[in-house]
Amino acid sequence: HFNKHDGPSPLTSDGRVTHSMLSTLREWFWNERLWFPEGLGWADLEDRDGLTYSKPADLWVTLPIALAFLVIRQIFERTVATPLAAALGVKEKVRVRVAHNPTLESYFSNTTKNPTQSQVESLAKKTGCTERQIHIWFRRRRNQDRPNQLKKFREASWRFAFYLLAFIAGLAALIDKPWLYEMKEMWNGFPMLTLLPSQYWYYMIELGFYISLLFSVASDVKRKDFKEQILHHVATILLISFSWCVNYIRAGTLIMLVHDTADSLLESAKMFNYAGWRKTCNYIFIVFAIIFMITRLVIFPFWILHCTWVYPVTVYPPFFGYYFFNGLLFILQCLHIFWAVLILRMAIKFLPGNNIVEDERSDREETDSEDEEEEEGEKEKRAQMKNGPVQNGHSPLNNNHHRKTQ
């Protein structure tokens, strides 16, 4: 408490400055000239005559929805995904755990997980181990950090369930809407586009799901396109949120439906791959690749993106929101092209008769696989029993003989 004769409180003064800065930033951010064509603004989206319009404040509901998804996911993975994995025959290799070695563990955690040959030689001198033992220790230690098949299966089954249900729900919400068949209808009457209950829940659930993915990304399986996945999630969240705030909901629902079309197929292909159902995985992958190319490289750019980029300027002069919205769509299209290249690489591997179609984004086992490590370990034990510890040499690379870990 301050006496009125003590003068102005520094805390109060700083608070006023901060409040003034936030007010200025808020006024600038919500400036109608940024987000609407000339002559239109937020007043046009006020509820009236029994008609409801989207409002930025509605987006707060997506946070509890995202948290609910995180809880539902844990329940789903335990009660549905795990029994399903057992039914499909998902099996785990028994990974050999490394012997505790403080020097190697410290080097692994603080320096590098993939030491060079010179670093291996240096570590061999420090620990008294052979170079081969150092190689094997690091390979096994890296494998310990890799997610197991069951974890991958659980994640894929969760995303499969959501994408499938989201696609069905989205199709049901749009099947009778004219803008599903005539793209220009998405701008008919803009921005006074009334909000339907089906659109409200489609938006809130989709946005809540992608926010939950962003929350769980640290604990999920990290793939080669980890950065692209983060960029995709952020761009998707911004795109959905922005399209909601400025009532681009018709375009937004079409974009979400296009993206949900192929995703469930990819996740189901991965599920069968983890279960060892190679032929089923390959067939589903072929269907997924065809649908992905059609929806992401044909329908999205030449129908939806064309309509959001070309048609609005024939009705309204370009404005910042127009460029911002289409900029996010172009980012998504670049990601579509990036993933299309990975899909084509997988297709090329499949065409010559490869029996396994792997997800190019996965953190696959190294060239020196766990099966080979098991074989090397047993050879080393036999050599030690006969001739004493192996003194030198590297692990032989023999890819011709593999044995399943029991």
C-alpha cells in the first residue's frame, strides 16, 4: 500500500506503460484494414436476426479440448491400441542393454551418439575396451533410445482413429453444402457467412487435435521430418485459427477435409507394417499414394488454392489478410511437395519388388542392425570362452545371415 503523498508507484507506472503497449499492439493486430476488405469489418460478424457468426473468443474452447484429447489418447492406447497390437501380432525384438560404463555414458550424453573412428580409438584407450566393444556399446546404447514397435503402433493407431472419424464427420458436414461442389460458393456473401453447429464442432475438434499433437510432439516418435512436422502443426493451427477469426470457415472446412482424406490410410499402412503384414501394408500404401497425389498435388493447388488466390481479387481489392491466408496455404503446399518426394522414393523402392514399404520419415535401424549385434555378441562370447577376450578388430559386416531375436 502506498500513501497518496508518497508519489506515483514505480510498479503502477510500469504497469501503465505495459498496459498501453499491449493495448496498442492489440489495436494494431485486430485492425479491420488488416483482416477485411475495404468497407467490411468486425461489426459485420456480430450476431443478429438469429444468425450466428464465428468469433475469436470461441477458440479458447480448443485448449480444454486439446487436454481432453491427451487424456483420451492415453486411455485409447491402453484399452484399444495395445490389445489390437497383440491381436495383429506386433512383436518386439529383445534389445541387449549395455553394461553400465560412466565414461561411455557421459560421452554418449554430452558429446556425441555417433563417435568417429578417431573418437572410438580415444575412448578405447580411456576405458581399456577394444574398438569393437566401443562400436557395439554405442550401437546398443542408441538402440535403447529408439522407440519400440509397440509405441509406434500405438501412435499410428491413435492418429488413424482420429483421421478416419474426422474425415467421416467432415464429409457428413459438407456433403450437402454447395461449396463442396462449386468452389466459388465458399466466397458467396463473404464475410457474412453464418456459422452452422456442424462447422463449429468440426473446427473446434480439428484445432484441438492439432494443438494436442503440438503438446505431445516431445514424447512422440521423432522422425526425419521432425522440423517439417512442427512447421506443419504450427501452420495448420495458425491457418485454422485465422480462418475462423475472419470467417473463412467454408474454405477452412474444405482444406481440413482434403487433408484428412489420405492421412488415415497412411497411419493404417504403418500399423500393418509394424505388425509385419507386408502385403497388406503395401496395398494400402499404394492406395494412399494415389489419393495423396490427387488430393494434395491436384485438388488442393488447382481447385482450393486457385479459388482462394484468384477468385477473391475479382470481388475485393487485395488486403493483408488475403496475403496472410494464402501465404499459409503456400507453406502447406510446399510441405505437400516435400512429402510427395518421400512417397515417391518409397514407391520406387516398392516397384522393383521390394517386400517392405517403410516410412521414409522413420528413425530406422542402422546398417549394423540389432540382429547383427546379437550375432556379434554371441561370436564374441564364444571367442572369449575359447581364446580369451578379443583384443582388436572391428565387427564384421555380414548382411547375408539374420536370425530372429527370441
